[in-house]
Amino acid sequence: GAVVSQHPSRVICKSGTSVKIECRSLDFQATTMFWYRQFPKQSLMLMATSNEGSKATYEQGVEKDKFLINHASLTLSTLTVTSAHPEDSSFYICSAREPEGFGYTFGSGTRLTVV
Amino acid sequence: DAKTTQPNSMESNEEEPVHLPCNHSTISGTDYIHWYRQLPSQGPEYVIHGLTSNVNNRMASLAIAEDRKSSTLILHRATLRDAAVYYCILKTTDSWGKLQFGAGTQVVVTP
């Protein structure tokens, strides 16, 4: 089946720095990808929809200047957490719709810890 | 997309079947019923989906009520690897955009 690769799987950064997370569709083209955030013991919260060649669409309450999304090619979307703070520590997950069928495939997630 | 309601948690013994209910009383005619599961510290994975008829695949079975206001995911023989959070999600056929997750059901499998 379709595979989405997410990198890095785990990152620790200092408060005030920026972190970039990559999401790649390995064997298919994804014009649309999705970014989620998940806090411990909670469900996934959709942050934004990443569209190839155009601006991302952010969910209400998500700061677009803080969570920069770039979808420059049909196989790569990136999420950059700018000026990270400890409250940004979370599990970030990307997703893309499978090219065949009705399902969505997810990356393995990135555990971000801001110290 | 319409809302779904699931129990917070369910417990099962290994090798026994697990029946996970999902209520979706406001489902519309174009809503597909999707199930995903999330193992600890991993991204979710697709389990099964259906519209009106019951569905079977290698992972599970999906039983859909005749009025479509509820459905049940069936894991025929639970293994320890089935311990995960299971999400029931409605998705309209004409909207292949975002997938919104509810709270899901935590399945605990005991040996």
C-alpha cells in the first residue's frame, strides 16, 4: 500500500529555535497532505491542510505564522515550528490520501520536545 | 461531517472477539463509515470502511445497522498487537479533504 515517511521521528530543541518536520509520500504523488498534533492521552487535532503549489489552509485557532507549511512538490510537505516553546511539545503526524481506494495513510509521527 | 460516539475503553481477553460499537445517528446518505486505529506512539492506520453493506477484510469486519445510525467493528480474535485506540469516523463521499478524529475507544487486550 501507499507509504508516507515522516522525519525525524524524535527531536529535542531549545526554546526559541525552529524545527522542521518532513513528510514524504514514497510511492505516490500527494497533492494534498494533512498535519495533525496530538497531546498525551488526547486525540489527533487537525492543524492544517497542505496543498501542493499553493498556501496551506489552517484550522481555526492554529497560528499560521508559527506553524509554517510548505508543499513545494507532489511528494514532500514540511512543517516548521518557529520560535518553539515548551507548550509546542507534542506528537506531530502527517497524512495523505491514498491514490487508490478511500483510505488515508499516515506518517509514523514526530515527537517534539522543546526544552 | 457528522459526529460519532464511541465508548472510552473496552477490554478483551486474547484470542477472543472484540466488538467495538459506534453511534452516528446524524449520518447522511453520502457518509462513509471509516475505522482507523492508532498503536502507541505511532500514526493511525486504516482498518476498514463501508457505506451500507457489511464489509470484511484481513484485519476486521464492519457490521452496519440497517438504518446506518450505528456500526460495529469486529476483531475476530484479539491479539496483544490489537491493543490500540480505535477511531470511528464519518467521511462524505464528495469531500476527500480533511479527516477529523474523535476521542476513539481504547482497546485493552489481556493475555
